[in-house]
Amino acid sequence: MIFFDVSKTGAAGHRSGLTRVSGRLRDGLGTHALEARWDLKAHGFRNAASFGPEKDDWVFTPELFSEEERPGLTAFLDSRPCRFAAIFHDAIPLKHPQITWPRSVARHPGYLKLLSRFDRIWAVSHASREELLGFWRWQGLKQFPPVDVLALGADFNAAARAEALPAPSGGEPTVVPRFLCLGIIEPRKNQSFLLKVCEALWADGARFELHVVGRVNPHFGRPIVDQIKTLRRKHRSLLFFHEAADDAKVSRLFRHARATLFPTLAEGCGLPLLESLWRGVPCLCSDLPVLRENADGGGCVALAPNDHAAWKSALAQIIHDDAWHTRLAREAANRPLPTWSQAADTIRKALR
């Protein structure tokens, strides 16, 4: 049996990338897995019936954790009551501590060390795999588990792709082109840079809508929200902020989007890019190795991070060049893309 760890994400009230990965893999595994949570009193995993994993079972976790958050976890792993597998997302807190939640920065070194005690790991990209292996080597570890790459699902809300695709023009007719920027509001996602690019285009007379979607990082997000509010006073009919958008609203925004804009500075995988491709919506994204893993297959334009001129030129082109936009949309719509069901099957077949 697979015991699926939902200690945090099972009760999460927001839809971060991590919670989306956890929720969709859990749905994909269906009856092949039982939900389990870390029991602070028993120092072990328990499901709703209070049964714990046995020797031939697996505990599978897509969550982040530490000894401080789960007292007794190190001893539980070392006692080997069962087998352990995990999803590794990224090493962003170690690479960008100045713009990462303080709690994540403090937790991450211990988290990566605990992962070395597991039996199997799946990284969400080749780039994140190399980050994890590089950390272990830097720590001088001689033995660590195999790390494979799991292709995350591209399907959005498990909808059939034929139903999800927009019209070739980029959705239902609108007065002006609409663009979607999806991600938590924080410096890492680089919305501040994108707002400056859009402001320059609006000052030049370009007419397009920018829809920014994401919950606000309480440590670093407020200055970006203030920037949005300031720009909204000047461009109220062109700039929109959707802080608490649920999946249904995001789906509607995708239906109307001419392209998505993803100027991020660091990612473990880049779910917004994958979800955009599933919808047949082109994506202008940062030229990062992790994003190129999916962007190079078509439907995307990779641009140097923080290159104002390059982003302004590409955005202007996709606004005005219908032929270029149609080619990108066709590439996105015709790409073979992984599904969450396939990702879950990969895990299920391996954890036998």
C-alpha cells in the first residue's frame, strides 16, 4: 500500500504550485493510496483509521518538512518501518534566500539532508535533480537514493484537452488582447519587472489588458501589490489583479488569454508554463534552463530575464503580429504533453 502524505497540503487553504502537485497526484493515485498524516504524539504516519505503514508499504510525500516541524521524523526514517519515497521540488530557498520565506530558508538544508535517508526520489525537472544531487555531493554524502525526473501533468483541472483549447485567435473576441501572469506575488516571480515593461508599452500607446493572478507573499509581496495599485490608478481599464482566484476563475482567464507572461527568476518546474501549453495558449517566459526543458518543444518564447528591451519587443510583437501568434498557438496546441494521470501511474508502478 502507498500512504500518501497530506500532513500540510490536505488542509491548505491556498493553491500554490506545491499544493496543486500534491492534489493532482493524490487524485491520480485514487484507491491505490491511503492518505496519511504525521502524528506528533506517536512520532509516525497514521491514516484516518489510525493504522500506520508496515514493512512492505510505502510512505510517499510531495511535501516539505523538517525535524522541527515533525519531531521524531529522523528516528522514524532511521528505524525503517517501511519504505520511503518523495517528490523534490527545488533548492530555491538555498539559492535565493534574500527573497524566500525565512521559514523555508531555515528548513531547507535539513529537509535536503532528510531526503538522503529516503529510498526513492522524483525531482520535478532535470534542473532540480541536479540541484539535489549537487547538495548531497557538497555535503560529502557517499550514499543517497536514486533520483529520477517526474514529468508533471500539463492538464488543467483534468479537462479534456480538446475542450480546453481556445480558438486560434486566442479566445473569444475581445476589444483588446488579454495577457495572463500567474504566480504568487513575490520578487522571485518578477511581476514588478513585468509591470514596468507593460507600463512602457501603455505609455507608447499600446492597448492590451494584463491580468495578474496570485496570492500575496506576506513577507515580500506588499511592495508589488502597491505597485499594482499605483498603476491601476493610471490604467484601470487595462490592469487587473485577481488575488483570490480559484481554479474556475483561472480557467476562464485562460480561455480569454492571447498569451501568458512568465518573467520568473527561479523555478523548480514552472507549472504556469505547462498549464498554458495545455490550454493552447502561447507563453513568453524567462530563458532559464529549467523552463527551457518544456519551452523548447514549441509554443513558447524564451527571453533573457530582466531584459526590458527584449520583453517589450516580444510583447509588442505578440500583440500586433497575428501570424506569429497563430503559429505559436498552433505549436502549443499540437504538442504531446504529459498528464497528471500518467505522472501518478509512474509513481504507482514504481512503488509496488
